[in-house]
Amino acid sequence: MDEVKIIEIKKSIFADNGQDADALRAELKRKGVYLLNLMSSPGSGKTTTLIQVINRIKDRIRVAVMEADIDSDVDAVKIREATGIDSIQLHTGGMCHLDAEMTRQGLDNLPDGKYDLVVLENVGNLVCPAEFDTGAVRNAMILSVPEGDDKPLKYPLMFSVCDVVVVNKIDVLPYFDFNLEKCAEYVRMRNPKALLIPICAKTGEGVDALADWLLAEVKSWKENK
Amino acid sequence: MDEVKIIEIKKSIFADNGQDADALRAELKRKGVYLLNLMSSPGSGKTTTLIQVINRIKDRIRVAVMEADIDSDVDAVKIREATGIDSIQLHTGGMCHLDAEMTRQGLDNLPDGKYDLVVLENVGNLVCPAEFDTGAVRNAMILSVPEGDDKPLKYPLMFSVCDVVVVNKIDVLPYFDFNLEKCAEYVRMRNPKALLIPICAKTGEGVDALADWLLAEVKSWKENK
């Protein structure tokens, strides 16, 4: 198998990220590509969750992944080995987030017309990525049980901008003081419309719901062109 | 008990953070105050670890805590209730890190001559806080077992700037794929001199070693004025 492609992302030179994000979204709409921006803390299980979801949907839609990281290509390799789909690695060179222009630099390295869904796995960080619209159709985030149910109180913006909050590692609920109902309440405080999906990426529990949501999203995005 | 003091931190106007950090460190040296900068991902257990450490050292040295958070005063209240020591809350207003001038704004709210040790609990983030010298004598970080042993590969700068890496939540090692030796090896790749201290803040296991290190550090800082 070929080496994973590594793209060194350059700092954006455009001033208006909001405008750039809207333009990218409109372009993706024309092309029929659904872009999902997946965010979380370091180590919450983004890559493992993606592998589980992709293996449930890859026979029905065409998927590619862009793995953003400050360094290393561990995740892009892992995704490709575990799912067989195309994945590229974006190096941010120390930058703590991706904006729309940086996301576009990544998308430019994926052939046109080949994918229905592109997932951007953002840099592991609950602060900065929330501040930048990447041009994605939806923002999703993962909160893992060991991080604690109080995170929506401490990282308000991240929870406000996410359409879906995936609560991962529910298999270890017995070993942590994490109250799923309290968490749901805190999430609603930040974003009453957010969808909460509890899963265990390691065992696959609950992942069907996430995969079904994503399939329905992509279908609707492509049909209402 | 009084309300916890909340300080709204303003953006720094100084251009040279390195210079400002050195000046702050020199000033703290003159005053005999040891400043520890504690960093980690969201939810790795900074506050719980601090409570355990403080309760072991508060009868021997005078300690205060500055809790930096984007929002909420949950942590400052928790620290004070669990240890009885002075703690103040710094609100960063969305900013993802603290630099030396912002740290100084916090220190200005603690009375002179009253403390031997001030701990700055930085914003939960493995990226941005690593880029800014706060003026602290030492940087310490917490990596919790559920985050995974590969974090030094993905967040190189954070691990390079830390003198101590505390590995927290070792009680759940049986439930996660976390190899302590592999982790130590990755940490050494980034910083051969880093001290690795495995603990469980929940049960107190291993915390004595961390408390002893900190006591020795503060003693040496104050004696070599």
C-alpha cells in the first residue's frame, strides 16, 4: 500500500473566515460532498469512533478522511488500515485549529467527484477549533466519560457550535463519576438542539445510531442540491 | 465563607512574552514565591490532583491556587472547599492560554508575602498553553490513562516544555490500552529529563511522590535566593 499522503497546511491569508467558510460550503453543496467537522479533547476516541462508523457506512456511501494533527501520521495510517478508505494527514505545524481556508487546502488533495462524505478530524482541543467555521455542513464533537460530565460548563463555545455530542467510552461509566443525565442537561444549556449519542467505540455499542444519523445527513445534503 | 474571587483576564499588550516571563520569574525569586504552571487536556484530573497534593503540603508551606478557565468558577470553589486554602478564579474570556502578563494579572490579586507556592491551573488544552512561558519556575502536566499513551507523539511541544509528566488515573489501567513503559519512552523522546510520576488522584496512590518533589522544589527555590 502507498504511503499516507501528508499535507503541510499553511497559515491562512484571508481575513474573513466566515465568508470563506460559506463559500466552501456552497461549493461542496454544488459538488454533492458532505463535510463533517469532528472535534474533541486529545484522547477522547475520535479515530476509534471514526473507524467504527466508517466500517458501517463505507459500502453505502463513498468516504474519505482528513486527519489534522500538529505532528505524526499515526491516525491517517490507522484509519486506512482499519477501514481501507482513503485518508490523508494534514499537518498544522503547531497551529491549534483549522479554519475554512486550511480545510480547503486539505480538500484540494482529494480528487473531485470521488466522495460523498469527507470527515475532517480536527486537532484535539476543546477551545480553539470551536472558534473557526471550517466550512463543514455539521460540527460534531466527542466527549469521553473519563473527561467528566462538567465539560459543557467549562468549554461553552465548543458545546454551543456542535450539532451532535457523542459521549464515548460508556463502557467505563461504572469506574468514573459521570452522570449521563446531568451531562445531557449541561449540553442542553449550551445548545438545546444538540443531539446526544452515547457510544462505546471500543465495543461498537451505540455506534449504529451515529452511523444512521450520518447516512441520513449525507442523503439529505445530496438530495436537496 | 466569602465568594471566590473571579478575575476577568485582559489580553496582553506586551510584545515580548519571553522577556516578560523572565522579569516575572526574577520578581518571584526576589519575593521567594514559587510558581508552578500545571497544564493538561480537559478532564485529565488537574483539580483533583491539586487537592490531593495541597492537603499533603499545606501544613508545611503556604499555598494558593489560581484556576484559569474560559468560564465558570467550579474549580476555584472546589479547591477551597476541599483544602481550605486561598484560591482565585481567572476567566480568560475565551482565550485558550495564559501568557506571563496574564499570569501577572492573576498574581496581582494575591497579597504579597503570604504564599510560598502559587499553582496556576492553566486552561485545559494540550496545544496553546505550551507555546507561552507564564513566568513559572516549572511546567508540569497531567496525562490521564484514558487519553492514551501516544499523546507525546501528537502534542510534541507540550511534552518538551514540561519538567514533570504526571500520569493520572492509573486505577483504570486494566480497562484501557495504555502501556506505561511505552508512554515513558515517548515522553523521553520529547524531553529526556522529564520526571514521570504515575498517580491515581482519586485514591491518592502515588501522590506522595508528587508532593515530595514539589516540597523539595519550593525549598530549593526559596533557599537559593
